[in-house]
Amino acid sequence: MSALATIPVAGTPGILGAEIDGKAMAALKPMCESVGIDYSNQLKKLRSKSWATVVLSTTVGADGRSREMIMIDRRTIPMWLAGIDENRVKEEARPILVALQAEAADALDAYFHEGGAINPNATVNQLDLIVSRATAQAQLIASFKGIIDDKHLEAKARIVLARGLGETPELDPASIPLYVSDYLKSRGLASDMISAKASGFGKRLKGLYVAEHGEAPGRAYQELPNGTVREVYAYTQADRELFDRIWIGHYEGVTRAAA
């Protein structure tokens, strides 16, 4: 059983939470009641979401009594709150919810379009953790020098540095990695066609690269959607003209033919 405690949250009475299996969790029902939304409806919605972690746990309150409560993890809370209709909550809770949703929108925008987001209210310990992670990533990147193409390593290093500083990466457009699968997707090919054409496209591209540069392209690693990593040739946006030549010479009609 886990002991319940009130977690301070600015502008609110706090969140009733507990540590369960090493994870910070919060009681769903008290949060719903505090903002004036229906608990049963919210529980049903959360259980239908793949990103939500919802568990039934036996907890111990301040009165020493044990009770079963539905808990959601720290990762689930902002996603859940971001989707609540601000017009359906208590009037006194509305400004807090509106502010949180705006902050969440800013953070997601910065993460996806600027390479990272840092909370302006982050504590010194939280900032130290970000720096230590960036340092470890930089050391890992450095260890691959001579193994992975230098252009890719430099681009990765700049992204890590910018993330640690909360800034937008300063990247030379020509150094940005360009993968065969992404190029074919940009040409309008469906996923099954990409799988069928990528290997042949890659072989022709390598041949053209060798003919142009007198050596084979460097190596890099590409993370696939399923989380696995594979070794690929390290092309960048500077090589797009070669991609275009292969496409025009051998594949330009493939989209229309597939249709």
C-alpha cells in the first residue's frame, strides 16, 4: 500500500498523490471534483487513450485508513488536462486550466519545432539534470567519431547543445540528414511502395554518389518508427540533387503507375 500525500500546485489546494512502484501518481477523482467535471466520464475517456496510464491502487490516507483509488501517472496528467473543455469547469478553476493549457501548447510547439522546451520555472536541480543528460549525450556522440559520418555527428551535437540551452539548433541546412525513406515519402509514395522501392533506390543512389565523389558515402544510424535502429548511408540535404536525379531517371512515374 502507498501513502497518500498532498502535492503542492500553485493556485490550487494541491493534488492528492502517492509514489507507486517508483512512479509519481495522482488520484483522479479528487482532481475531477476540484475542477467540477464528471469523474466517471473522465475515467472512461482516459481508459480509451493509448497514452494514458490508469491504475487501481490501494492507498493509505492521512487518517490511516486504506482505500482503493484510481491513479494516473505524472506523464498522463498534462495530456489529460490539455484536452478538458475550459467552459465546463468551475469558474474558479478556469484561469488555472487555461494557463496550464497555454503552457502545454507552448511546450509542445517548442519541442516539435525548436528541438526542445525548458520550463522557465524549472528548479536548479531540474536544470542540472538537463545539463547532465546533454553532457552524457555529447560524450556518446563524441565516442562515435570516425564511425559515423562527421556531418551527421556535427548536426546531432548541435541539436544536443541547443536542447540543453533551451534554444533552436543552429544547423547548416545542407548538413541536415536526408534518408531515402523520407525522400520517397516526400515524393508521395505510400508506405508499402516505399518498402518496395527503397532498396533499389538506395543502390542507385550509392552508385551515383561514388561516381560523383570518388568514394562511398559515410555511415549513420536511423531510428525507425518501431524504435529499432539500423545503419544507413549518411546522406544530407546537400545530396538532394543526387536524390532528384535518381528519382527523375528511374522512379518519376511510380506514383501515377501505383494509382
